[in-house]
Amino acid sequence: MSEQNRVLQMAIAEIINHDGARKKGFATRRWLDRAVLACTVLPMIAGMGIAPARAEYPDKIVKIVVPFAAGGGTDIIARTTAQEIQSELGKPVIIENKPGAGTIIGTQTVATSEPDGYSLLMATFAHAVNPSLYNKLPFDPHKDFAAVALIARSFNIVVVNPTSKINSISDLIAEAKANPGKLNFGTFGTGTSAHLAGELFNAMAKVKMTAVPYKGAAPAISDLLGGQIDVMFTTVASAASLVAAGQLRALAVTSAERSAAFPQLPTVAEAGVSGYAAESWYGLYAPTKTPAPVVARLNQAVAKAVQSGGFKQLEANEGLIMVGGSPEQLDRYVGQEEDRWRKLVKDANIQVQ
């Protein structure tokens, strides 16, 4: 309802309901003045293009929705982002975990939120892959979101049980070729980075390992430690401490270049699968139609955040590659990822159960 109509309706209601109006047949002077204001002055102001004053963004709590359970790698990135950008924004930034349905539940929450910059999405690998895995989504990943910033890129790490006879990527390829379909690799679920990194390995190394889906990294790694599965293409966050403790053996990293966090490890490409590269990533989105100045304000805050001590620590501990680029850079990057993984999903006939 326009301000003109609101004031006019209030004036009319007062005229009808005011005791003096009912008894004497006329409205108080105060409400007659308001009626005149609604009918004359407000339209004149609107015609002059004078908009009501708005509070400078942000003037209340900002929320980042994480479409995963608390405690995982994405949650850690989101909480670090929230902690760092709130000092720049000058308002609290909180995390809301909304896991489920392969990130669809949390993502839909933001897609249908007000485009005011107060509800944001911490998107990941799934944002680029879900359009290929699902025939229909309750949102459009392109039309329903405004890119804010690509926060960081990451990679997975290929790990086996330390008692395994597989000591290198060459060993893994040889074993897989000698026993087609018998080697199992654990995943966090269909279409996750751990799954598609393994399927890409199958395709490019020309082997056939069997994917075993789990409901998260922890149960998959538990079975790897127990010998129920043979290998994982897992996230650095889930495996780094176990590798350091000697409970898992690392064979390679899935990035295109060696990682400063694991300089001793070759890339999968260096170790025998030429051209292989599989990345994870973390990007911040707002609902579409979020005002450009708000998006710019958030992008500026992220750019400063990725240079902070908190992110420097994550970079060293978890092998993150900090970015903090422009909204356009995030759009381009995710578009390339979507095209790339769409082909693999189709060629491998990967379907969500």
C-alpha cells in the first residue's frame, strides 16, 4: 500500500469512528488535515521523485545460510566469513544451518528470501552440479541468485588406509585395472565432490572403481580406517589431521597444481592421469534483485575478510586458495564448473537415488 493510500485510509477511519465525528457529524481538524495531506501533498512529493529515506545497509543482523550440518568444512568457512565480515559491516553476522536434500533445502530458503542483503547463501560445489543431477529444482541457480563473491577454491586429497598395498596413484590405477569394479571408493553422497572426483578419475584413468555413498565424510572415513572401503577422494578438512597422525596415507591432491599445504604430495595429473583436476569451492550469494550497492558492500567486506588472519590460518591448515573476486568472476567460474561436470554426470549416467 502506498503512503498516500495509507494516510488517506487512516483519515477516513478516524472520520467514521471518532466520537466527535459520530456525535457532531464532522471530523476533527487534525484528521481533515491528514486527509488533505494524503490527497495533495504526498502525490506532489512523489511526482518530484523524492523517495522516503532508507537506513544505510546494514542496519540489522545479517544471516548466512549454510546448506549443510554444523561442524563440516563448509560450516567452518561460513563461520570464519561471518566473523570477519561483521567487523567490516558493523553489524552481527550469524550462521543458520539448513542441511538436507543435497543442499536444496538451504538453497531454496535463500532463493525465496527478501532481496535486501540480510539473507545470504554459502554455496559450494553442489550449486554447480545439482542442475545436472536433478530434473527439476525448486529454484533456478542462475535467475534466483545474485553473485556476491568467490571466497575460496579448494581441492580433495586421495587417501587410503595405511595398511593398504596401494602406495601411489600408479598403484591405484594398476590395482583398479587388475580388478575391475572390485575397488570401492567412499563418497559423501551422490554428486558430491568426493563422488565426482572419483568418477572423473575412473573416466580419465580408464578404470572402474565402485562408488559407495555415505551420509557424510565421518562415516565414510570410519569405514576407510576400518578397511571396509579402499580409497577416498575426500576433502582436506576431513582428512588432514588423520594424515598427519599416520592414520591415513595420502597419495595425491586433486588440484591442477601442488598445494603449499602439502608440498610433498604430487597432483593426480603428475602421478599418472594427465590433465586431471577436480576442485571444490565456496561462494557467497544473495537473492536475485538484491540492490547493486548492497552486493558491492558485501563484496568489499569479503575482499577484506579473505586477507584476514582467520582465513590465513584456514589457507595453511586446509589448503584453501583464497580468492575474494568480483561477482562477475563468481558467475564465470560457476558457469564453467557447471558445464564441465554436466558432461561427466551425463557420460557416467550418474543419478540421484
